Amino acid sequence: MNLTRGTIAWQLLSELDVREEDLYVNKTQLNAFYQTDLQSLLIQRQGDELEICGAQTEYCVDTTIKMAHGFGYRLEMVPGASSTVDNKFLTLRQTIQYFEEIWEQNFLKFISPDLQSKCNIIN
Amino acid sequence: MNLTRGTIAWQLLSELDVREEDLYVNKTQLNAFYQTDLQSLLIQRQGDELEICGAQTEYCVDTTIKMAHGFGYRLEMVPGASSTVDNKFLTLRQTIQYFEEIWEQNFLKFISPDLQSKCNIIN
């Protein structure tokens, strides 16, 4: 997918509940911490607990989860809160199940959609 | 696999070419940088280029690659230099191919086995 800055694909989905106080980080690599100010924004706001969601499961979401865990953040996620597409090895559903099992065993805690975390990272 | 420190599974494989000057990091999480002194060892030795190999492909190797890339290291790998086992979605070979494609597109450069990097990380 072409996610060049300024293109239509770069825009936020209209279904998102956008708030005045939301912060945005423009990233250029799968890892949302890579050459961005995400880490300093989180330190400023003393966020140590992150709720993760976004796309794509096996690319940006997986990489950002592993980096955030490595930085010491406690991570939470609503099951199914990442999305992807079929690939030559796995269907969309298999990909999500495969990665969610790795994440749950090693990196994050799955939570009910009713719970609210301090910081949400939409990848 | 039970990799408790001090057990037989914790020992180095006898096939490894062990050298006097080798350094070891005892890790407790998939990520070789997580709560270990790997980052400070690399800074001391001014290693900015890492060659990656090890097991398992989709666990320790994948996580350490993503973390090392996020820290700014240049990464190299010999194709096929990670290992794993079949899982319920993918065979061993499919797993390695799937992850190597993600790595090559985003995190590292594949090299010929004859090339020597400055630092090798065996995961």
C-alpha cells in the first residue's frame, strides 16, 4: 500500500473517534518509535501503559509492540484490534491469530473493550 | 522448550565454533536487549553492525532483529541462519521464508556466508 504523506491513504479513517487532545506521530518505518518523537511524547506525558491497535498485524503493529515492550512499557490490546490482509502463507484471520498468540505469551495483556488505558497507540 | 539457566538445554551447541574472546549475554525474554547488558556491551565495543543468527525464527530472532533495528544498528544475516519448528499454521520452512521476507523488506540485508561482520549475535 502506498502510504505517502499527504495522499488519501495517509488520511485518518472517518470512522475514528477523533478528539481535540489527540496527538499524532508521522512515521516512516514499521516501528512507530523509529526516528519519531513518540518516545519523548510518552516520557513527557508519563505514559507507561499503552493500548495498541492498528494495521497491519504482522508489520507495523508487531514491530511497535516488540519495540514498546523492549522500552519497558506495559502493553494492552483488545483482541482483534489489529488488521491485515491475506498473504501467500496465511489468511487474514490466521495471521491475526498467529501473532496474537505470540503477543499474548510474551508482550502484552489482552483486555476487554470496556477497559480504558492511559494512552492509546493507533499504529 | 525449557531453557532454564543451568540445564542441558541452556548449554551451547557443541557444533559452535567457540572462541576465547566470545562474550555471552544471559537473557530471560525473547528480546536479547531486554534487561540484559547487550546494549552497553555493544556501545563499549562500538559495534554498529550486527550479524544475526539463532533460534527461534518467529520468537527470539524476530524480536531481537526488530529491537536492534529500532536502536539504529545495521543488521546483516546469512539466509537460512535462523531455525524453528513446525507450528499449527506454518511448516518450519514456511515460517523461515515468511519472516525472512519481512526482515529483508524492512530490517536487514542478507549477505553471503563468506562475508564477516564486526559483531555476530547468536540468539
